[in-house]
Amino acid sequence: MVKKIQKNGSDNKAAAQAFNSPLSGAIKDSAQQIWLAGLGAFSKAQEEGGKAFESLVKEGLSIQRKTQAVAEERISEATNKVSSMATDISSKASGQWDKLESIFEERVAKALNKLGVPSARDVDALIKRIDALNQHVQQLGGKAPAKTAARKAAPAKKAAAAKPAAKVAAKPAARKTTRKSAAA
């Protein structure tokens, strides 16, 4: 332990001599200048700090406005894309609904046909046939018949009224022809 203290003492003397040398003076002067330059920079920063802060705030505000404009543009583009996609999807869906509706109508028509319910075409054909028979009766009998019940009835009643009306119109015409032939 005694040896260490003696070494430290001799090292301190060497350090003190090196500290007083011309090189150490130059280092001290440089350190002093660096310190003073730092103090000057700090003073300038305090003086111009307010101006620099205001300048930074203005730049930040400008950047924020530009960013918001770009973001709004992107949102607008995204909204347009989504709305066009929604329109496409709705048109495709309506097309599918139309297909489904036509398939349903065809199946219902087939089922009604199997049950013996006349279709709209059948009713129209019967009405035309009734009109033709009425004209034929009119030519044979010479008087104008009353309009058929099938023409005045509602479309739902047309199918039910068409067959009996056709039979009724056909029977008197047949009876008149048989009476005339029997009388002759």
C-alpha cells in the first residue's frame, strides 16, 4: 500500500509539470474559446428562438394543410371506388333477382298448367273464339247478341267464365241449325 501512494505522488508531480507546459496552455485557450462559443450560441438561440419557433409553426401548419388536402383527395377517390363497386354489385344482384324471378314464374306456370289452370294465352284464345262464335251466331240469327260476360269480367274471372261462356254460345247455335234442318 505504501508503494501505491508513492507512485501516485510521483504521477501527480509529472502531471503538474505537464499542466504548466506550453502545450497545456494552448489546450486551455482552445477549451476557453469552445466554452465561449457555446455560450454565444446559447445566447443567439435564446434571442432567435422565438423567431425560429414561429417559423417552425408556420411550416408545420403549411405541411398539415397539404397533408389534409392529400388525405381528403385519397378519401374522395376511395369513396368513388367504393360507390362504383356498390353500384356494380347492386346491378349484378338485381340481374340475379330477375333471373330468380323468371325461374319462379316459369315453375309456377308449369305447376298451374299441370293443375289445369288456364294461362293468360289460353284465356285470350278463348275470348277470341267467343267473339268469333258470337259473330257466327249473329250472322245466323240476325240479331246482335249481348257482350259476353268473359269480356267484362276481371282477368281472374276470365279463366273461370271463358269455358262455360264458350259452351253456352256454342249450344244455341247448334240448336238453331238442328231446328232449321228439322223444320225443312
